[in-house]
Amino acid sequence: MTLKGMGKTGDRFSMEFRIGYADCDAMGYLHHARYWEYFERVRTELLRANGFRYRDLEEQGVFFVVHKCACTFIRPVRYDDLVTVSAKVERITRTRVDHSYEFLRGDDLLCQATTTLACVGRDGKPRLAPDALWAGTD
């Protein structure tokens, strides 16, 4: 199913990843800082599934910056684990997008997180999302 714009509240996108050695700490656990890289990859692919490349938005002077983020670690993610990471649109306005995220190993919930992204221009000041991104969110 092809979606339009930033998507609609409730839209979800998931990807599978094998956790690499370089992403882990000395105990073989996924380092806490690396979770955000996986969340960003899935969030970027959610945007792509809706017909937009973040790269193209940047070229037009449209940026989505992380305004707020929170993460709850429930169970450790280990080296060589096969995990499913998902991003879900929780709220969307002309100036911000709220996402939630999950890390799953099979049916086991390993981690939950949230972000609020703010739309800004090249100057870093808040701006409205372009009309093309807003299409399809109604």
C-alpha cells in the first residue's frame, strides 16, 4: 500500500535487522546510543514508503529535527539478535510529528521509545511542512 505525505496517525513501518558486533558494548549488548540509529533508519523508511526521500526534503530546505526523545529499555538486545524495529506515527501537525518505536525479538518487547520532530528551515527556525507532505494526512 502506498501512502501519501507524512502518513496518517496510526501508520506503522517495520524492518528486520541483525545486530552487528560493532553496535555492541563489551558485554555483547546493543549500546544504548545505537538504538536511536535504528529508530532513525525505520522512521526514514516510513517517510520513503509515503513517497518522499528525506534527502530531497533537505535539498528543498526542509528539515525535521528531534525536539524531544525518550526511551525505555525493557530487555537487553544482544549481538547477533534478529530484531524487528517499528516506527508508528502517533500525532502529526503542520509543524511537528510524534512517533513511537518498538524493538521486538520474536514476540518479546525489548524497548519502547518516542520522539517529537519539529519542522524547521535551513536557518533552523520553525516552519510549516510543505503542502506536498501534508497531503494525505487528513
